[in-house]
Amino acid sequence: MAQNTSTPTAEIRPSRFVIDPEEAESMRREKGIAALRDLLPALLPEAKRLARPAISRFHVGAAALGISGRIYLGANIEFPGVPLHHSIHAEQFLITNAALHAEPSIRFIAVSEYPCGHCRQFLQEIRSASQIQILITGGSGGGSGDFRPVSYFLPNPFGPSDLLHRDTPLLLEPHFNDLIEEVEEVREINSGLEERLKMAAIKVARASHAPYSGSASGFALADGEGRVYAGSYTESAAYNPSLGPVQAAIVAYLAAGGGSGGGGVGEGIVAGVLAEREGAAVSQEETARILFSAVAPNARFTVYRLRASAGSA
């Protein structure tokens, strides 16, 4: 039986957003929990503490068990000074975290509050999303009581099958957008931070899930120690729940322990690079510039244009 809100919490190290299979199994045995899926609700109090709801002050935590045996955490992130649609919902953080770690499939999810319609729709980008099992521990009525399929929370959904060919790669599946730099020139390769940021941004742009607009993009940011964190733009069939590349890179940064010194989400970020397809139907540049300047006002911001290679369709 699924754990309820009275389940003792499972302690994890600060800023931990990924739990390896061996550690998850050890935690399950230590807590005397029968199945790994039932460990998820015990992790939600810790996940909620990782949230950064600077505007609403409403903390939401999420935890998921992947088919790999890894457990992923997610939390809501809000950004003062910019429109609310820039916010990262806990379930979006969760799925982006899983994608960043090449998780092939999600089996179970626990959330501290009922997912909003935005997040129920975002989940549709995963193949066989209707079969993912979700447990809610809070909200009106005390939660869902047990794991229930996504289809219970969003019957008759609109999703990828309404717009895409069935063989189109979906979220959490391998993508390759055949993109290269728009302007090619003979130059000495710069091995410094800017070059590493550019290459990281191009790499995640190639992995971007943007099947509806064809507007693949990626963002990479760096901290003061020269560490680079990158994330891909992710589209939703319903458009509005799409998650921008800056948000995805911030997920990567926070999941790796960045911004945990008490100075805000963008604490320690010194530079950011956006790589996006030239002339695409959707450009991220202006909205990325707005969000990144709010998060890291003193960091430099660079844009690289990409185009399809000569051999691509």
C-alpha cells in the first residue's frame, strides 16, 4: 500500500535532486518500506524545502521513480521581477531533471499538491504518459490516497498524438536536431569558458524537444568556478506549458547544488549562452535575455545562431 502523509520522512543531503538506485534501495530498507515507489512520498518534505517560491511562498515538492531505479526530486521555482509564466513548476523541474540525467522512462510520481492543468498537460509529452502513476499527499481532501494513473487526472487529453507522427521522438527519448553554427569561419579554437559554454549550448539545442515549431534551442550557464550547466528547450503540444532553455539550465544548476548559498537562484552565475536555430518560428532570445538578466544581472549573455547542416532534410 502507498505511504500516506503520516509516513516518516526520509532524510537526504542538502540540495540533492537525484538519488542513485543503490542509495534509494538502502533508504527503502532503512525505513522498512515495502516498495521503492512508496519511498517517494517520504521524500516530499525534503523536496518542498528545496523549492524557491519567492513570490507565492507556496512550496511544492515532487519525487519520481525512473525505470533506471533512480529517484528524482523537483520543486517549484519563481523569479521576482519577471512575468509569472517564467516560473518552473515542481513537475516541470522533476521531468527536466530526469531528462538531464538521460532517464528513459518515469514509472511513479508523488507530489505534495494536486498538479495544476499546466503540469498535467506537460506530462503528456512523455510516451505512454497516461500510464504513469501519481500519488498526491496534500491538497483538498488530503490527497489522492493511493497511486492513480495520469489518465485519472486528465481524461481525454490533447497531446503529441494529435499533432505528430507516432514515430516522432518524445520527451525523455533521444533527439538529434542536426544543427551547426550559422556563421562558419576559420579561427583559432578558444579553449576558454566562452567556447565551453557555446559547445554545451549547441549540444543541448541538438537534444531539444521542439517538434511542434522546429525551433530547437539550448542554454548553458557558468558559475564563478568555471563549471558549466546546460538545458534544452522543451515544447508542449498545448504550447503554453512549454519550458524555456534558460529555465532548463537553471534546473541543471540547482540540481547540481548551485545557488544554495542563500543569495538567490542566480547566486554565483557569471555567464550564459543561448544557442538557437536562425529564422525559426519561435525565438528564445528576448525572453531568455529578460529572465537571465533578472536571475543573474551582472552575468554576460551571448547568443549563437544555428542552422541545419547541408546534409539534413
